[in-house]
Amino acid sequence: MEVLKNYLNHENYRKLFDIDNPKLHRFVAEYLKLCDPAKVFICTDGKKDINYIREAAIKNGEEESLTLPGQTFHFDGYHDQARDKTHTKFLTPESLKEIRSILKNIMRGHELFVSFFCLGPSDSEFSIPCVQITDSPYVIHSENILYRTAYKNFKRLGKKNTDFFRFVHSGGKLNKHHVSQNIESRRIYIDTGEEIIYAVNTQYGGNSIGLKKLSLRLAIHRAAREGWLAEHMFVMGVRGPKQRKTYFTGAFPSMCGKTSTSMVTNESVLGDDIAYLRQKSGKVHAVNAEKGMFGIIRGINSKDNPIIWKTLHNPNEIIFSNILLTKDRQVYWVGKDVPRPTEGYNYSGEWVAGNKDKQGKEIQPSHPNARFTLDLAALENVDPNLDNPAGVEIGGIIYGGRDPDTSVPVEESFSWTHGIITKAASLESKTTSATLEETGIKKFNPMSNIDFLSIPLGQYVENNLNFGNSLKKPPLIFSVNYFLENKQGNFMNTKKDKAVWLKWMELRVHQEISAIKTPTGFIPRYEDLKKLFKEVLGREYHEQDYTEQFTLKIPENLAKIDRIIEIYKTEVSDTPEVLFRMLEEQKQRLIQARDKYGDYVLPNRVE
Ligand code: SPV
Ligand code: MN
């Protein structure tokens, strides 16, 4: 109380103490004492407070206004453009000491903000209350757009609310460009026991926004204890015949088509990044943990992404990050269908076309991981069930990755267990610019969730298996691959084809269409796809394209199984036995097919 009285003015003190929660008060007091800010602001759900945060981000230089009302832009430091996997770790006694010494007095001269949120819809069994402490108004501003605010819930729950997630962030010392300066001391430490996360000397959203990927690690840990799933998944509605709507979730690694799938034309979006899945009366229900989108802006254009395009060009609350600001204060990004500017300002400073980095590589106008932050409510295809406290019933779960040469564009697994093992737990994908690591390398990424796992992988796979096995009617599990390449290295499918795969999966969920059984799963029949391509895209789908895309590649599939078995044998300590058995069975089916038909089996031969 003494500490809080010292730091908080009358109004903020009252706002904090209107919440009768000693655990919260102790938490705030502890970090005020440690970080020693100049000022404290307690943020309620009220418009005035939300606006105060917005203004504070502009005042401290983390954001600047654009011409359209509601729109701002933000830059992260040159070396702070993506998730830092190297410095993201689980807390140990030594690292607690280290983080406390980095945090000591880190906010001197800064304003500290305390904000309250809820992961998942308010007043829902899915939801998790959270508190964020940060000296970055950009972080809170982003969270106000991306999450449901929950000051009122905290007030209502009072002392009973003991299990909230806690996030402590500081951008640290900012340089004259208002970006974190001490990047060498960037640290992200996760304490799953206390459910606290510390993030310092970084601003990039994936490292700093507590409720995004930092909370996902805590949620995975909690979900494992409580028997539900926290996943790196979109949630969307897909329309079927006669006004039917079927909900799907989909897990894809970062930058592999998760947002674009959830935004397919004529379907509806509930979320594009984090889903919580629970059992309800023997069925799977899912909610979006978020209510906004922190989407990749590269490649967004008026033809392929008409809804996002429209939203970005209207007076909506939007934060553009790491884009190019043109001389006439317009926002430009690589892939925007307007003429490419020759100069402007970007994350590297003053930018002129042809500028090179230290390695002699040309600096692109916008960073590959440049993003837009918007509220889903601003999208015209937002699903009416976004805030439904019961979530939506899930008919199918999709796993996808960047796979140039092994899996077919769309395939259904034989069962929940088969899907979890051969599709989800065996997922591989090429790395992208969403993390600070080399891009384009094929890596093992089970459930697209490898970066966020906070429990041993074997246990996580087991939880996934158990989750579905106890259901009356588990959702069907599918894989998709948008990145299949031909011999010349060109993509075999267009960006639009995913709309057709969705419709095919929707019909499969309702058993309204037959399929071809292959050693790896069920694939579509040509006649069905031909009809769907016509109906959905108004396009002819040639049999030759089908044959090439859906050819079963036995050597590649066998090599993949061997890679996956090797990983689970040597790097994972508690792999469920059934995983090895299922992969071995799949291997035998592939070998038999090879003996009969050769290495590459055309889809019309496999049945
Ligand atoms: C991702 O990288 O998967 C994202 C963006 O969704 S973030 O995790 O916030 O960096
Ligand atoms: Mn993501």
C-alpha cells in the first residue's frame, strides 16, 4: 500500500483499489518498486482511458498519426523485427536474477501502464484474465485493438480472481528514433509456475505484446493441466449447401497462409492466430483468444485481399508497423498494387531504392515481417459468433505448412489419431521471416506450435490424442499444402485454390462427397474438384493439373516418415508408442503401393 500510494496519484490509486484483489495489488507494487517509473496510469475499459493510451503512444514517439483518422504507424529497431527465439527461455533461478537486474530502475523517467484483458470472450469458461504492465503505450495500444479489455471483469471478480496471467514488459531505453536501444540485453523469460512473463529491451509485437505468443506458452501449460488445447490456429466459418455453415480451425506456421485462409472470400472469420479448444457434450468447441489481427502486410493487394485492403484504406483504428512511409505520408509495402516508391522512411531510416545493408543485400522498402494491427470488427466478413461465450462447434481441423515436395494440396486423415500423428505431429515447414533465424529451411514444426510449447513435446502429442479420443464425434483432420512446387520450382497452385479445398473439406465433414483412399489418407476425386473449381472460382480445373498435384510421391513420403521417427526417437523423451506404430503402418502401406505402382502413383491408380 505504501509503495502504491507513493507512485499512484489519487485517481489512479482509486482505479486500482476499485479492484479488490490483493494479489493484483502486490504484483503492481512489486514492479513499481523494481522498475521505478516516473508516473503510473491504470487503464480501465473506458473510452477516455483507451484514448489516453493512443495519445501516449504518439506523445512518446512510438507511433505517429497518418492522414486517415484512427491510423498510425510504428517502427521497431533494425534488429528487432521478429520473434527472438534465442533469447526466449523458460525461467530459471539464475535468469530470474538476471531479469530482475535488467528491470531494476528501467522505467526511470517513463510512464508505466497497467491494463486488464481477457483471453477469449468475456464471461466464458474458455477465458483467462490477464494483467499487462509495460512502459510502452504502443504495446497497450496494440492490446486494446487485439484483445477484449477486462477492467470491469476484474472489478466484478475481485478476490476470487486468483489465476490471472501476468506480463511485465519494458522497451528499455529508447534511442532518438524511439526504438529499443539495448537490443543485446533483449530477454523474454517465461515462468509457467507463477504464470508470469518478462520481456525487456524489445518492442516487436511477438516479443512484447504479452497476450500474443507469450500468453500462448502459458495457455499451453494450463491447457495440458486442465485437459483442453491452446493452439496456433485460425477459426473460420465455411459455407456449405443450403445456408449451412461449418466451422474449422487451422494451424499453420507463421507466414504460411493462416490469415489468408481465414479471410477467403465469401467465408467468415473468427480469428487468425490463437484458438482455445474445449470439449462440450462430446464435441469440440473453439474460441478465438483474440479479437484482432496482427497480420503480415507484405503481398496484401486489392485483388487477392479485397476485404483487408478496404479496411486498411478506410478510417479504422489501425497500426502499421515496419512499412515504408512515403514522402507524402502514405503507407507502402512490398506487394501493394500501386507504383513502387523510390524513396521514403522505413525501419532502416531514410530509404532510397537500391540502399544496401551491411551484407550488401538490397534493403526492401518494407520489412518482410511488416504488419498491420486491426480489430476484427472492422472487417466486413467477421463472423457473428466471434464473442459467443460458448465458442463454435468445430467440424474440421486443418494442418498446413510450406512443403515444396511431399504432401498433396489437400487430404483427409483416416481418424483423429491418424491425423494427429501423421499430419499434426509430423508437420514440417520452411522457416520464414517471422523469426530472427535463417529463412527457407525445412524444419520440424509439430502442430505449427513448436515455438510456443511449454510442456514436453511427447506429452503435448499425448494430450492432443487424448483430447480427440474421448469425443463422441471428433472433428475430421485434414492437411493442406499451398506450396507444392513443380520441377521448375514454380508453385503448382494459385493463391485462390484454397477456397476450393475448403469447400471440399466442408462437404467431407458432412459425408456428402466420396474420396479416394491412398496410403496417406483420403484425397479428392477429379470430378468433384472440377465441379467445385467451376462453382467457387468460375475456373476450369484441368485433369493434368489434378494428376500432377495429387500424385502420391512415395520416396519423399518415406524419407519424411524416417526423419520424423528419428526426431521422436532421439530428441523426444516421452513419445506415445502409438506414434511409432502409426508411422510404421503408413510406411508399410507406402512400400506396398510402391511395389505395385512404382515411386510416383497417379491419383486414379491408388484406390
Ligand atoms: C507469428 O509469428 O506467428 C505471429 C506474429 O502471429 S507474432 O507471434 O506476434 O510475432
Ligand atoms: Mn502466429
